[in-house]
Amino acid sequence: MPLKNRILIIDGDNLCHRVYHKFKGLTTKTGKDSTLIYGVPYLLLSYIKRFNADKIFVAFDGGRSKERIKILPGYKKRDINLALDYEAFYSQKTILKEYLPYINISTIFGDKLEADDLIYRLTRSFSKSSYLTIISSDKDFTQLIKNGISIYNPFKEIIINSYNVSSIMGYSVQEAIDYLILDGDKSDKIPGVKGMGPVKIRKFLDEFISIENYLDNPKGNWDYNAIKVAYKQNNILINLKLYYLKYGKYDTPTIIYPKWDIDIFKKLMFEYNVNLLNNLDNINHFKKLT
């Protein structure tokens, strides 16, 4: 069956943080911060044009997973960012969740539901009938790559797919989860195996193919206990399919589907002094989405 739709699945918080640092300091005439309200729609428009998208879903992070915190209390515990105006950032993020559907962009979110898991849920729903591009710089999504699913890293401006993932990331799709388990993730406060960096992890996977193979038949000068502990802990933290099957399929996220009403969105743009929709061509790009 031919692929019918070109769907963009966007990591909403990744997008918002990128916009905040790119357009930081934008305000309305009254001094109200307008960074996200200005920048997010402009970047979404650029993605519609670049990927000729038919549908767009933006997944917003709703906080740390309770189940993952039970496993690792420090998981994704963010340090305070003094450069971020939290009140302005989160208030605009809340507005975007509600208003983006008025320009045919679906939003998905839920309390204590992580964007990673919501994105995985969407790939399960659409991968058989559509071509999916996940837009995020989060390396965890490499585990989802297959025929019909690719990743666009907006920071490096590269598309990662099943043909080039090994040359770009240093591991294949099949190795992604085990590589990330051993390497850990500093940004998410997930510890890897001490002393195992890219070179040693590559050597380990070349020799054993997988962590399970090693644990079934350990040999060589590797720290068996450290690898076993990391596998038991990090697998459920990183493996999106495993987490979904154990916990995620019972979650009920909120999805707001397109409900085109350009006048409502124009009022928001006017309030924040944004002229994006003064251009009919821009409106038509959003209008064509389904």
C-alpha cells in the first residue's frame, strides 16, 4: 500500500526551547514577552514548506513520568536556568497548545506524560499508512527509525534515516537502545556505564552485538556488574516501546485535532504584534493541512 500522507511529528518542548533562544527578547509594544507566540508559528511554517507536509502533530511535554522517577529519582531533574523566564515561557506554551489547532496543527499533551512517549504513540498510530518525519534533536528517537520514519535534527539541519544513521550517529537502529543504555544521557540525568565512551561502546557492540548476548555469555575485560545494573535501570528509561507496553498504553493523552478558525488565531497574533498571517500565502500553507 503506498504511503498516503506526509506527517510531521514535532517535539514541542524541543521546538519551544530552540525558539526561545533564537528569538529571545521579543516583546509586544506593552512589554509582554512574545518570543514563543512569534517564533513557533514561523518555524512551523518553514517546516510545512520544507517537507510539503499534509499533517502536523506537536507533542508537548507534561512533566516527568512518575514511573521513571520511581526507577531513577533524579531522572530529568532540571537545573534552574537563570536565562529563562519560566512564567513567560510556560504561559505561552499553554497558549500554543490551545491555539495551534486553529491553524490546522494538532497538539497532544497530558499531565506527567513525556513528549517522547507521546511521539512514540503517534508513530504506532500512523507509521503503516504515512511517511513520518520526527523533528527533534533528541537522539533517543533514533530507535524509532525504519522505512517510512526519519528524524530531522533542526540544530544540525540533517535528516537521519535508516541509510545514514550509522555514519551520523555511530550506531545502527538495531543498536540504538543498547548504545544509549551504555552511554547514558547527561541531559536527562541518566548515568551510563563508567569508563565506557563511544570508542569502547562501539568495540563492545561489535563484539557482542547486544547487551543481552553479553549478559548471557560474559567474557573479556568488561565490568559485568555495571553493565547488568545499567541494562536493568536504563532499558525502561530509554526504550520507548518497552515503556509503552508496560505503562504508556494505559495513559490517556489529550489530543486537539485541527479546527480551522483563522480569525481566532489572527486575534492572538494581533495581541502579540505578530504579522505572520498578514500574508495570504502563509495562510494558505496552513489551510492546506488536514
